[in-house]
Amino acid sequence: MATFYLTCLILGGVVVVGQFVLGLVGLDHHGWGEHGGGDVGEGLDLFTVRALSAAAAFFGVTGLGLMQLGVNGWLALPVALTIGVASAVVVAKVVRAMRRLDVDKSFEIGMTLGQSAKVSLSVPGARAGEGKIHLTAHERFLELNAVTTEETIPTGDTVYVIDAISSDTVLVARHPSLPSES
């Protein structure tokens, strides 16, 4: 049984160290063997090269360590399996957290086009002044200045962003349509 644990430790350890070294020299482009769907909101990718190699290494080292403490090899198996699975879960969570760092969270005012919003400060009609709207765009809650070509839009009404005027001002209307200049 010791040979089995040692083999798992060596195989898992070689792959973990190999991926680490490849990452240091820049050859581990997006993690070789990491094809977990791409969406960072998905569940854990437990069956990736990183997770499985970590599981094998920790399984092996736990089994060998328990045997060195005098535990029978077969009795060490459930503990080693538990530690191996736990290490795969931890590695999968760390990889998922690192992938979230790669997601582009930059924002441009054009991303609000077509979005519905709530008027938080009435929008004066005929572009006579600016009001305020609240909306969520690109996973961000925003408060933007708003103008309209229509009549005054009171606080609490729902509007739609139909054009971007500047980096913090949008043209809104009660119904989604193309902007109409008066």
C-alpha cells in the first residue's frame, strides 16, 4: 500500500510542480487542461489537471504520513481520500477566484443603451435641464444625469436610455425608441 501512496504522491507532485514551472516561464497559457466552461459564475471545476494532481499529491502524502505513524495502509485510505478530495475543492476554488480577476469589468456609457432605469430626480422636459436616473449596467449600480426631449418625467417613473450624451449624461424616453430631436 505504501507503494501506491508514494506513486500517487510522485505523479501528483510532478504535475503540480510542472504546471508551476510552466506558469513561471509563461507557457501555461490559461492553464493547460483547464477547460471549465469559461463563465466564472459556474460551479467548481473539480476534474481539471490542477485539481486532480493536487488531490493525488495530497492523497499520497496523507496516506504515507499515516502509515509512518503506524496506521494500517487500508485504514489510512478513507482519511487520505478525504484529504485528497478536500485539496481538489480548495484548488478549484482558488482557480475560480483567480479567473474572476481576468473578467473585464470596465464600463462605458454606451453599455446603458436600451436599459430601463428609474427616475430618482425628475427629468425636466425639452432638454431644459438634467434629472437623475438609477440603473444597473454591467453588474454596476449607477446614478447618471438624464435629459429628455419629451415632457417632464417625474420621480419614480421608468424610462429607457436611448442615447449617450456624455460620459455621465444620457438621453432618456418613456418608451424605448430612437432619439427624436425637437
